[in-house]
Amino acid sequence: MPHAIGASIGTGRQRIAFCGDGGLTMLMGEMVTAMHLDIPVKLMVFNNSTRGMVRAEMEVVGYTPWGVDVKNPDFGAVASAIGLHGERVEDPDDIDGAIQRALEHPGPALVDFVTDPRALAIPPVATFEQARGYALTMGELVFEGNTTELLETVKSNIRDIKQAL
């Protein structure tokens, strides 16, 4: 987000930033900067209500994720309250329209895309140790009696694999 704002200030051209919800929450004050200076930056926020990279780091070393789930606000409503064009997308059918409206808006805009927190973020090169750690984490969920979380993770990712095929 700050890079997109800086690039837009230097040129006056519209820029698009793809933001995670964690990164956005750490720099929410920059939305006020975009509004105050009327910077035509478009913020596309992937809101999975979890610290996804920390979750993945815990899982690949064999730890059951703990303390990574968060309750985020409606970032679209927050953006609107600040003075940006803001929208929240919870239904995949609404994605195209929300992006189009944000891109057509002359000033700063934010689209808050609610995403699946269980979707796996697989590194470009996965090591055997990472796969082993992840398998240990999933096994721990079973032994802890948390089969619901395991089944939801499997369902989320099987759905994604089917869509990719």
C-alpha cells in the first residue's frame, strides 16, 4: 500500500495495491493520507481474518496454529467512514462489479474481499520437512479431537483443487 501511494503521488496515475488484511491493519493511517491528498490508489484487500503467513509458518514446523485468528472490521465500511470509496465483497459473484466500481472511481478506493482462512498458501518450492511438519500438525488436530478444523481444511482445499482442474 505505501509503495502504491508513493508511486501514484510521483505520477498522479492510478495505482493498484494488493494487500493482506494484516498489512492493511498495520498501515490503516495511510488510508487517511490517500483521502487527504486525493491519491487515486485502489486497495484490493484479501481479508481472511487470520495471520495467514504466521499460521502457515506454525503448521509447516508441526505446531497447531494458536493465536492467529483475528476479528477484522468491515474494511469497506472503514474506508467509507474515512472518505474513500469502500466496498466489501462476500459473494464471489460480486467480485467483478466491485473491482469495476473501484477502478472507475476517480479518487482512492478500497475493496475488502472476504477470503477463506483455510486456503493453503503453498510456497513455490516445498521441502520434505515442511510437508512433514504440516502432516504432523494435521495429525495433532485429530489427536486433540479437533476433527472439525481438519475436515474444514480438507474441504476448502479439495474445493480449490477441483476448481483448478
